[in-house]
Amino acid sequence: MPELTLAERLTLTTTRISASLNGAQVGVGTGFFFNFKVTEDQFIPAIITNKHVVNGCDQITVVCHTAEESGPSGKFIPCHLDARPGAVLLHPDPDVDLCAIPFGPILNQAEANGTPLFYSPLGFEVVPKDDDWQYFDALEEVIMIGCPRGIFDDFNNLPITRRGNTASSLTKLYGGKHEFMVDMACFPGSSGSPIFVYDRNGYLDRRTNTYNIGASRIHFVGILYSGPLITNDGKIVLQQQPKVQVSAMMHLGNAIRSSQLYGIEKEILARFPKEAPKNDDVGEVNFDP
């Protein structure tokens, strides 16, 4: 099997979330795998999504690829994670719609059962540093990977990739918040989708004001959480859940800056001790292009 390309690894960062309460499905959304470092060789794996995706449920189910050598085996199994209050780590700012569901126990259980899992986690190495945001252009091409309206390739257990561009500048705080807007078709179910600036064949380096022909770059810039909708009476509202009065969806989405994950990191480090076990051989990949 050929080595996974960067684009293939990006698709494997994301998973469909099925939220349930007392065994009955109450919603769907998108999540992605993220590793929070505890020490240089230890990390806490988690699934990141929006608070509203798991609100009101007691369990989420994600379908995970099993591992074969250093890649996915082509087989997958459902994994059930506790999503009751207290089990989910919420971003400490009530206005930031992000949360984390610890994933380590599932990895350890799968390993013990002889069915190790493959997952492709993101990490802070692809999140822009504070100084990096000023060097984005006013218009950047972006891709979003998720499960709009719960749609995904269930035969191959892969999400849907969409392409668009930033609708507000990444250098600015949209509305005074650590957010930005994207010009892209955004539907319920896409909530929790990671958004990337991904240039494959060249990009403008604003630090040096030079164009790098043939070079590639990857930045994990945000997480979709809502989108403006036009109601029957013509009013534009921010909406997270589908409502019967909606007559049209605007081709826009609201995204939280990925740097807000540092707030989740504080909750992770407070919850888990530094001697947490290392999770080996679970398909961690390097996102250096």
C-alpha cells in the first residue's frame, strides 16, 4: 500500500459523530482527532467538536479505522464514548462553542482486544502561532472536512471535503471575537468540521513578500460552529440546529479560530496527570508537507 499523502491524512483526521440519549439518536455532527501533549513523549488524545453537538446526549458513537502496520486496514469498528456531563471537557469560555471527549480509553481497550485503531490526529504544530495570523492574506483558499447533514462515505468511512475561501480576513477578529467567516456551503452536521488553509502548488509568503512556486503549506485555522440563515420573514440569524421556519441557507459559515483550542488544553492538563500513559502505534502522523 502506498504511503498516505497529506490530503489523505487530512481526511483521516475527521469523523462523523452520532449523538444519542438513552440509546436513541438525537443528532449528528462532525468531530476531529487532536493530540494534547502532556510531556515531550506523552499525550492525551481527544475528539474535538462543538458543545452544541453533544448537548443533551449521554453517548456519542464514532466509527474508527483499524490499524494495519502504519496505516488504516480498510476495516472499521464503531466506538462508543461517554458524553454525559462531567465526561466531556468544555471550553472554559461559555461563548466558545468547543469541547473535547477523551479518546485514550477507547484506544487502550481496542489495543487490549487485539484490534488497534488507526487515527490521524491534529496537533498544535499545525495551529498558527499568535504572530502567524497577521501574515495571512485578506482572501485565502480553504478546505473544510466534515459530514454535512450527516453525509459521509459509509462504505470507506470517510468524510466529505469542501472547498471555498475566507469571507472575512484571518488577520482580523470577526465581530471582535476569535472567529472568522468562510464562503462555503455550510449545513447542519458540518458543525465541528476542521478548516484548513492548504496550498498544494505555491503560495504568497507575506513575511518575505515572495511567492513560493510549487511549494505547499498547511495551516489548521478553524472549526465551523454555525452559519447565518434566512428565515421565512427574511430575517438573517445565526443558527446551529435546523428549524422548520428556515427558507434558505446562506453560502457562509462562522468558524472559531483554532487557537481557541489552547483553552481546551488547560482543561485537559488540569484533568489528567502528567504521568498519563503514552499511546503508541495508533497512527499518529506528521503534517509537515
